[in-house]
Amino acid sequence: MPPSHARLGLLLVVLLHPLMAWASSHLLTEYAHTAWHGQRGAPADVVQFAQTPDGWLWVSSPHGLFRFDGLDFERMDSVQGHRLHSTNTLGLLVTRDGRLWVGDRFGGISVFSAGRMRVFREADGLPPGAVMTMAEAPDGGVWAATSTGLGYLAAGASRFRRVGTAEGLPVTRTRQVLYGRDGRQWVSVEGGIYFRDPGAARYRRAWPYLDMMAIAEAPDGTIWGSDGIDKHYRVLTAPPPGNPPPRAELGGNGALFDRDGNMWILKVDALERRRAPYVGPAARPQQLTRTNGLSGPLIQSIFEDREGNIWVGTSAGLDRLRRTRLRTVPVDTAFDRPGVIADDRGGVIIGDSRKPLRRHDADGAGETLGPMELSAAYRAPDGTLWFANHQARWRRTASGTLLRLPHPAQVTGHDTQAMVTDRQGRMWMSMARVGLFQIRDGEWHRNGGLPGLPDGLALALACDGAGRVWAAYLRNRIAMIDGDSVRVFDRAAGLDLGNVQALLVDGTRIWAGGQNGLAWYDGQRWHGVTPAGQQPLRGISGLVRTPDGDLWLHGSDGISRIAATDVARLWRAPARPLPYERFDALDGLVGSAEQLRPLPSMARSTDGRLWFATASEVATLDPARIPRNALAPPVQLLSVRSGDVAYPARDGLRLPAGSRDLQIRYTALSLAVPERARFRYRLDGVDERWQEAGSRREAIYTNLRPGRYRFRVMAANEDGVWNESGATLHLVFLPRFVETTLFAVLMVLLAVALLGGLYLLRVRRLTVRMVDLMHERLAERERIARGLHDTLLQSVQGLIMLFDQQVRKLPVGSTERDKLEQTLDLADALMIEGRDCITDLRAASEPAELGQALTQYGHVLLQERFAASIHGKPRTVCPKVRAEVHAIAREALFNASRHARANLVELIMDYRADRLVVLVRDDGCGMAPAMVAGAGQPRHFGIVGMHERAAAIGAVCRLDSAPGKGTSVYLEIAAEAAYPGRRSAALFNRLRPRSRTPAQVA
């Protein structure tokens, strides 16, 4: 890990040795610099840094221990639930196993790991005094440099061992321990630097024999040591030949070598960067000072995190240096509305209204081409470069000289806006406040002499492969000049750009950028582009298509890159939102694209680099070598809040009963560009899909029901690298008693009990009412039975006795006597049946089988003219149905015997599974239609009664008859009505077809 050192005693020494001024440029040409000196909770007097595997940046200061997620600092009085041994921290170390070691300025080390804490004190063998720095050995042991000596804790040991005189090391103030790439151990103590080779038991003193404070190892293995004042020396294991006096090669009081091999030197009022070989002109030193925005004086520590950011601690705060994707062209004074055009020898030519025209390359080196103010530039298809302003235009010859061509009087004093040459080599020029001109044979012709061109300023000009000239105008107009014809496009042709500021010929297609965005022409009409996401594309004044197919835009909101695959997809689906990548101030872009002159605001040089002009700067980017952050950001859950109470984000957190709202704070530990970190989260049981949170670092839910929830959050860094595993938090919202399952069960039981009570009460009331009705009915039945017995049966019995006396007077064997005896037998049967009916009225009895009863009745009534046929197994019929069917069939048989004059009367009964069928038919004289309809003789209601009885039991009764064709009475009753116990089976049969088998469904 990079060295860090204390500043004890440093300030006094520095004040005695003033820092020499260094004439060098600041670092912002390649690095984005951010300084914190109190804002967002940042500490002051930062002395050391460390980064744990979970991504947190830890900062040590006399004011406490802090951690940082890239946006906010948090003072940590406790770590992993354990309170710090002391808040005046100094040394920091993160070992390979992820443990955090915190050294106290007044002695002691606290070690935090997996929710546990261990404190090492003097009683544990740790040398007393301030813990300056700590280092991990290759074998996993830990070395502690304190203000009184050096201590060593072997891997797995529980006590420190003091290292000193026995090993050849002075027992004195120890500042730093460093292990070189070759395994050699270097120790900086008061009075000098000592080293020990791998496997050796004793230390030896390194050269030069001076008091050194900080040591660092360069990529080539060179050890550099600082005297703590302003000198750096090469540290050797033995003096050079001849033992010459030590000679400092560099200034500074501490150093860090980053992963790219750059050397960062700490100075009192500046941070200096040098490139290998670090000494001499090739080092190209650059500095960041307080004048350039350094957070404070007295740089005390430096650290490189896992993403390559450089962190600097000063006496007033801390700073971050992040390598930017864009590099600003370094100049002594800022540009004033610069214009850019690619040079044919690589690099770019830059001109503005103040500086002479100069050529620059990627490293900033430049040469002056000529003293001129630039308002427009153009590269012709043959490679000729043209420059123009309000007085003249210049053509650069093959030898590099500039040939001046003055403007005619009619346009002199008006800035040149744009230039282009057509297929005949004639130049078209747009002049501010004057209009568009074509130059033919040295003569300037307004609009080329062509009618139909718009009035106003043409902001951009282009010529396509077919030789057509395109002119982009103010107020959403583009003109196409094809020979002598002119076509003007506006909103009716699909154009909606506002002021059109840039044109790009891309094969057969034309791109246009403007005030309102981007559009492209397919040969017939223009198509607008809908950008994906919430950031718009506005004020586009520069367009470039690179050889790999990517489309680059420069506009008011920064630089946008549209991937080649998305460009191809756009041509196939113009209405689809277009994804793009944005580069802005976070990437080193200062300002925004010019909107008037000089245009275009972007150029591509022959070496492939892109150049972007803003109001005061020119930045460059190599699209083939864009630095990318491949590290997915660790995701951390910070806190949970419900109501007015905050809780630690602990898995399995149980929130109290009555909690309804939830606020979860989370973060992504991406320290490079935390502003571009993107989040998505989901609360299982509430969210059906992932919620895109953008850069928002909290999730809020309301009206949550009691239960178990799982919250998940993922994050992506500035390059869209997602941490898919993210972080997970299980939560339990405890219910109130009225929301528990037990309460619901109790409520159900109570409801069932209430319903049961109401049901029983209702049954009891109905039972009482039915008993009352039954008593009334039984009394009525008894009254009717008494009346029938005392009147009708007694009268009929008297008639039978009278007829019996008359029969006895007739001769035995006579036909008349036989018929009367048969009639008397029938009368006796009717008497018996009448008595049975009266008995039924008085008490219920089990009736005879229906078919048997009707057959017996038919034989008695019709004798040899009667035939009965019973089909199916006779079954018990419901009492009510039996009585009605018996009455209907008996009425039919009686009518046949009395009125049909039939030779044969048939009774057919069919006990089917699904119905009961009764048929009575005869071959008699039949009936008139009026009789069939029931409109017979007055006071004769037999047929009407049969229909009424059938309707009462839900049966089908049909009477068919015609004069001379006999009569049939057909009665049909459904099984569920005819047979006892058939209603539930019928219900099941009705429901069963609704439950189809899988084969039926298919």
C-alpha cells in the first residue's frame, strides 16, 4: 500500500526551509480535482487513508475516524457495533483478510473483523506511544511503528513482540515499515533507514546516513527516501563507490508511485506529479497548488484507491484527483471562442479572436501558423484548408504558407459563418447579416443567383457525394441546392430542430444537429431522434462519425456518443428511443459547445482523436482508448427508518407493531464518479418489477401491510458495470393483535357462532310455526275425515245396500245381475279406498307400490278390457308425487272406462333412472278437440284437474286424442322429483359437465 507518514515536527522544519517556487502548469489538464474542506462532513487535518474490501474509504484525523462513500463523510464513533478505543486516531491499515486496524495517537490498536473487535495495548506487547503507521508482512504478520519503537504481531499470535537492539535496530521513534517487491524489509526510524533481507536476522543501516521520514518504492525497485524537509534521495543498501556526499535529486517530504508509474511528491504547499525517469526534463513535472484549488497547506498523506483515484490529506481537508477521459489543451491564457479544424499532419489547428492561429497535438505542443482572428474554417475534399474571418479568407498551400484572399467591400466587416465547395470547386460562403454567397470566377453572387433560398443566416454548410450543397438555417430550415434547383425542408418534411447548427454527410444519409436535438435524412424526409433516458440532446453544433461507426455529438449538455449498433438500429426503427453515452464536466469538459461561431464545434484529426471547442477551452479525447472503470461498485445498506425511528440496516430487522412506512438508505462505493452511480431496487411482495432509481440513494414505501419482506438493491458505476448481487435486507413488519392470524381465526369463529346462533333461533321459530300449522292441518284433516265418513261414505254405503237388495231380486246367472255385481264390487273397492283416504287423513301409512295399485284399480274397473305393463324395477315414489300420479292415472282409467267405449285400455309404467313415465291409452271413440283443451262440459273438471295436479309436482302431462282414434294420457316426472334422495344426485349431474377433463379443454 502507498506510504503515509505523520507530520509531527514537520511544520517547524518546513518553516525553516521555504519551498522553492516551481514554474509548472496545474494538473487539471489530465485530472479532475475535487477538494473537501469541511463540506459534506469532511474532516480536517487528514493524516492517513485506507480502503476496506467492501469499498469504504477510511480517513484518519485527530478529530476522529471517518468513512466516505464518494458523496458523504460519516464520523464513526463505533465500527461494526463496537465503540472505538479512542477518537483521536492516527495509523490505519487494512490487511489482506479484510480486517481494519486503527491506531491511536495516545497508544493502542483496535482491530475490527466480522462484527468483532480486539484491542492491543502495552500489556499485549505493543510498544507504547502514538501508532504512526502499520504494515502487513508477506506472511500475514503486522508491523506497528510507534513513537517509542517497532512492534511485530505474528500471524495468528495474540501478543506483539518488540523489535529493537537485539535485531540491530535502534529503539527510538519509528515512522514507517515498507516491504519491497524483492521481499526486503525497510524501516524508517529517527536517525536513518534500516533494511533486512529475506531470511536475515539483523537489520543494517541504509545509505545515505541521514534522518529520513518517508520511504517509497518506484516501479523499477528504486527506494526513495525523504528527509522530511524538502529533499528526496535514492536509498541504497551500501554507499556508492568513493562514499560521496549525499545529493538530493528531488524535492518534497513524501512520495507515492501510482499504478501507472507516476511519482507523486508531497510538498508543503503543492502536490507534484512526475513521469519516469522522474529526474530531468523527461519527467515533465506538473503541480496542484492552493492557487489551483488544493484544499489546504501541509500535505500529510497520499493514497491510491482500487479505482486509481489519488487521495491527498492536508491540514485543512482532503482532495481527490481522478484521471479524466478528456484532456484540455494547456495554454497560458484561456481561449476566446476558439474554432477547431483537423490538421493534415495530425493534431488540430485552433484559432480564436485573440490568439494567432496555432497547431496543437495531444501533448499540448504547438506551433504558430499565422496572426489571424478565426471565425470559420473548412477542409476541402482535396485536403486544402481554408480559414476566414470578417476581413478575408486564407488558403493553406502545400508548403504550409497561408495565401490571403480579401473579402469584397460588400461583405467586409461581416464575420464568415461557414464555407464549403461544390462539385465544380466553387466556394459557397455564409456571411453574418449579409447572407449566402457563391464565388464564381472571383465574383460573389448572392444565393448563387438561385431563387427560393431562405432569407437569414445559414449556420452550417455541407456538400454530399452527389455534389449537392446543403445549407442549415435559423428557424428550422434546411435547403438542398442541386445544380440550379432548390428544395427547402421545414416542419412539413419532418424537421423539428429549431436553429440548425451542424450538418454531417454520412454516405447517402445526412445528419443535422440543432437547438432541439438531432435528425437524419433518408433521401425522402427527415426523421427526428428521441433520446433514451431523461437527459435531452440540445444545442448540437458538432457532428462526427468515426470509422468504427460511432456517432459523436457536441452540444449544450456535453458530448454524446451513440454506438454504431444503435445507429444501425435507429435506421431500422426511427421511433425507438436512442441510447447514448454522455461526457461532461465530470469527464473534464470545461464549458459547453459554441452555438453561433465558430462552427462546427468538433473536429476529428487524422490520428483519430476528437477535438471539442467550448467558449474558453479545447479538449481532446481518443475514442479508441477511453478509460473505463471495470469494477462493479459494492453496494451497502446504510439505515432503515420507519416512522420517526431509525434502525441499523441489519438483516432480519423486526419493526414494531403498527409500522406502516419504510425508508431505506443505501449507497454504492464507487469513488471515481459517484455522481453517475445508478441504482435499481425491489421490495419483494410489493414491487412487481425492478424500480429504476437513477442516482437516488433511498427507497421509500408507505401503507405496508404486516408481514415479511425482502429488499434488494443493485448499483452500476459510471460505465454501466452492474453489481448484480447487490445487497439484500430481510424485514419483518410485526402486526398488531387485530392484524394477527389468531385474531382473524377468533373473528371467524365468532362469526360462525353468531350465524349458528341465528340459524338455530330461526330453526326454532320455524319449527314452532310448522308445529302450529301441522296442528291446524291435522285438525282440518280430522274435520274433513269426519264429514266424509258421516255424510258421503254413509250415503254411498246406503246406496250399495239398496243396490245389493235389488241385485238379489234378479235371476242368478243373468247378464244384468252379473253386471250389477261387478258394479257393486267396484263400489265396494271405492268404499274401501274412501275409508283408506279417510284413514290417511287421520294417520299416515305406507302406501302400496304405485304400479300395483293402479293395475289392481284397472282390473277392477275394466276387467278383461284392461292390460298393464310395468318396465324397470319398481321404485319407491315420493309420497306427494305418488298421490298426484295415482290420482291422474286413476282419472284417466276412469274416463276411459266411462266414456271411451274402448275394447282395450292400457296402462304402461316405466321406472327409468332419470325419470318416471306413466301412459294410459285406449282404442276408443276419442275426444273432440274442445274436450282435449279442457273446455268440456260445465262442472266436469277431470282433464283440467289432471293438468293442475301435474303442474303441482313439476311433471309433464300431455293428452292426445281425436274422434275415432282413441285417447292417450302421457305423464313424465324427472327422477329428482319422483324418487326420494335424487335431488343431490341431480345437482351433481348438472355441475359435472363444467369440470372438463384436460383432453376436453385441449
